Amino acid sequence: MKLNERFALQEYVPKSVFQKHGERAVRFISTALIEADLQLLKDLEEDYGREISCTINNWSFGGDRQYSGLRVQGEPYFKEHSMHSMGSASDKLFRFKDTGAVIPTKDVYAL
């Protein structure tokens, strides 16, 4: 399920949550988070002057990341009072699309 032009629901929820709730899992993710992630990505592309990819969870594409968005009880990294458990945080990995080079987190948030 596409949430906007750059992100899909599966990028925000672990595989177990998507398998159990399908597209209804969207209710567990903050719309403010989705909007902020998209704006951050657009701002980075403007600042760097090139296309950037953003990976949150990539399990639906065959990758190994599935706990970088929503974290639920009984799964790794869950903490009851974290923003992740409330669907209001995501760990992001940014790369330049043309080279695949990772943009260090310290550089992302220093702009």
C-alpha cells in the first residue's frame, strides 16, 4: 500500500504486523511521521542536488530490515514507551541513488 509517492506501508511495519493486519496496519503509523520522512527526503535531495533513496524496512523487497519503524511487543527492540512502539519513529538509511553510497546520519541531521 502506497502512503505517498516515496513510501509504502510495508516500510513502516514489521512483517508480522503486515501479515496480521494488511493495509489496516496503517492505523498504527503516525501520519505526521510519514509526512516528516517524505519532507526530510525531499529536503536532502534539494540540499545535495541529486536523487536519494531512503530505506526504513525492506523486508517486503527481500531485505533484512523489519524493525526500523513500528516495534511491537514480543519482537526485537520493543520498548513500551519508545516512539517506535507508538508508530511515531523510524530509523532511516539514506543513499545516493547514482552511486549507492551511504549518507552518514551525522551528515543528514547536520544540514
